[in-house]
Amino acid sequence: MAKDFEISLLLDYYGSMLTEKQRDVISCYYNDDLSLSEIAQNEGITRQGVRDAIKRGETQLKEMEENLGLLQKSKARAAAFSQIRQYAEHIRDYNSRFVYDKSITEQIENLLKILNKLESAD
């Protein structure tokens, strides 16, 4: 089975909605990079049982993302924050090179502080 990094991200968002067994098996496979055989031995189930649990869990995670879209919204927010940061830095640089208005500099610094708080809360 090829590993999909997105499943690991989906597990962060929706893992609590899976059964404990599914969550543990998927976490071992994607986050701890254990093989199906290693997980089977640790969990006391067959390799096929591990594979089935992973496949069921992946399907459920993808369905939850399809319905709720939390990961996609988070990615969109991160992209918007990045774009806002670029615009603010561009305005700050333009102001320092060509215009220099202290109030613009202060407002941009305040904007960047707010943006940092929003990014760290996300």
C-alpha cells in the first residue's frame, strides 16, 4: 500500500471520530511508519485485518473530509494568511523605501502581530 500523507493530516482532524482500534492502527501505519506485519503483531490481529482496518478508516476519514471540509478550510486559511502577509510586507517595504509614513509602519506591524496570533491559533 502506498502511503498518502494526506491521511495523516485527516487523522489529526478526524481521528477522534474513528474507533480507538482504527485510530491506533492508522496512526501506527502513517505516523509511526510501521509495516502491516508489525502492526498485526502489536495488535494481535492478522495482517489482512490490519489492512482492512486501515482501508475502512481511510474511507471514513475521506468521507468526513468530504462532508465537513475541515482540512481544506485550514489549507485555504493558511494560503490566505500567507497572501495577507506578503501584501503587508510589500506595503511595509514600499513605505520604507518611497513614502515613509510612521503611522503606516505602525499599522502594518499591528496587522502582522494580529496575523501571527491567527496563524498560531490555527
